[in-house]
Amino acid sequence: QKQQKPLLAHDRTKNVPLSPNADFFQKLGVTNMEGKPRPGMKSKLRQCQRFVEIVGGLVESSISKTAPAKKLSMVDMGCGRGYLTFA
């Protein structure tokens, strides 16, 4: 009997809003040159990705509800180290 190859569907690349290879992640010390999280920074990378997902959804829904001529303003309160500011 011929042996079947294992299914590798669980080995797919995650769909994330920001590339872990982004230059600002490396400059902030969140990821290394290969785009892998530095020790102790995996949760910070996840936090930045989730933040962009949430804010992106809010921006998309705000734009769709406003007339194209309206301006959308966002304010960064500048707290902490700025990881989310750069995200």
C-alpha cells in the first residue's frame, strides 16, 4: 500500500497587516534582520499587529460612513515607548 504524504495545511503563512520584516520593527528592536521577534518581544509584535487590525477596521468603517470630502483626524496621545505609534 502506498503511503500518503502528510497534510501541511497548518503550515501556511499567517495573514498579518504589517510585515515583521518592516524596517521600523527592526529599528525599535522588536524583530531581528530576518523578521523574527527578538527574545521577549513576541507579545509586542502580536500587540502591534492586533492594534493595526482594530484601528484599520475603525478607519475603514469611518471612511465608508463619511463623504469622500470629509477629513478623518487621528490623535496619538504619545504614551509609552511608541511601538504602537510606529505601527
